[in-house]
Amino acid sequence: MDAKVNRKVKDSVFTNLFARKEYTLKLYKALFPDDTEEITEDDIDIITIENVLLRDMYNDLGIRIKNKLIILAEAQSSWSENITFRMFMYLASVYKEYIIENKVDLYTTRVARLPEPELFVIYTGDNRNVPGVLSLADTFFKGKNVIDLKVKVITDGKKDDIIFQYIAFTKVINQQIKRFGYTKKAITETLNICKNDDILKEYLIECEKEVIDMLDVLFDHDFIMEAHNNTLREEAQAEGRAQGMAQGMAQGMAQGVLNSLRAVMTSLSYTAEQAMDVLNIPANERQKYLSQLQS
């Protein structure tokens, strides 16, 4: 695959779609179906949050609509409850900007008025065993009520709403990657199938060139990451075999895998669980490696 990456393209389809106010409005109605207040595109303020954390592509979006501050993130194939802390950092950053922009006085005796936070993650991977709500306190502080925020997890959406269509779009992409790999053919087939099945049809027709560019960048990024992960696996296996010659195969393989887990965690900023996913560590061996990584 030719790695012709357009470094100026930073949006993902996720942020590009939901930052367009006509689709932001549809998103709002899907997230808050019981809200009877009239909301128009003029009520929508898109907030830039991509500088909070360094990422290659931005799959997170901030939206202010009247008295609500909505932070929306996408989680794809790798599930991690660390997203709650990511949300916490976003929320702190956005509130800081809001306080500066609106000259909110936090030193007066009167309680400051701030927009109400609503936090969501749209998860497009395997939704088995994925909770409906994530808690920062439960994830990081063993349930102690020192500080907390709740993140609602969305895995499907209602039939034909904008969330349902976006998740369907990601599933079509994954199916076409399995068929054709990270190629132009996978992209064109994805667009054809989605337009024929009325999945984000208007958006894909209107923004086809942008979508192709964004998918090109995504495919290049994922292709490189997959190649890197394959290399790490091969190195882990090779190191395990080499050490096994001197120390015994079982011990050597375990040490080699342990070293590779640390390398993946360091180089990719992954959690132990994510690193074990990358290296395909069997479920019955994970606690052993987790204990050694924490020792």
C-alpha cells in the first residue's frame, strides 16, 4: 500500500460528520429524544478540544448547546475504561476556556453558573461486556467519592438515527477492510454500499472527496500500526525462543513476552490489557503477566 499520508488532514469521519451543524442537530436529538425545547443550528457552538491530548487523529468533539456542554468521544476496536480520565481532562480544559471567555468570577460568594456537562462515548467495536455507564471514581479510585464523573456508553443507537447510521458505517468499513485490506478498493466499496443502503447517504454524497481523504489517512495510520504490532509479535516470539535456549523454553518465552509487553506499553502508551490484546496473550495467562508487570 502506498503510504501517501496527507498530514494536513487531522479530522476523522467522526469529528467531521458531527461537527457539521446539520448533523450535530440530528446528534443532539438522538442523544436527548425527550428534550422538547426547540433547538436550532444557531444554538450550536462547536468547541475545539483536540489539543488537550496528543493524537494522530481526532475522534473527540466538544459541543455547547444552550445550557449543555456535551463531550463526545469515539472508541473503536480497543475498549479501555481509561476514556473516563480522558473525558475528565477534556472537561477541565473546556471549562477553563469557558471561564476565561465568559469572565466567570470564581472568587465571589455567589455560585458561578456553568453549562451542565453531558459525557458520551460511542463505541463501535464488539459491545459484549461493555457497561452502559462508566464512572471515573469506580475506574481509578475504587469507588471512593473523592472525584467523579459519569460517561454514558452508546453501542447502537435507535433505528435509522444518526448514531445508528454512523455505527453501521464503521461496520461496513471493517467488513471491507477484511475483504480488500487497507486499499482504495475498500474505501470505494464502503462508500458504494453505504450510499446504496442509505447509511449517511447525504453526508457521503456531499463530502465524498473529504471522506476519501480522511479514510486514506486512517488506513495509512492503521496499516502502519498493524505492521508495527506484527513486528512486535515476531520480536516477542523470537526473543522468547532465544531466551528459551538458555533458560528453558517456558521461562524464556515468558520473559520475552514480558519484555515485549513493556515495550508496547511504553512505545504506544497502552495499558497492560491493551498491550496483551496486541500480542494476543491467552486469557488464562493474562493474570500471570499482569502480576509481573505490577511487581
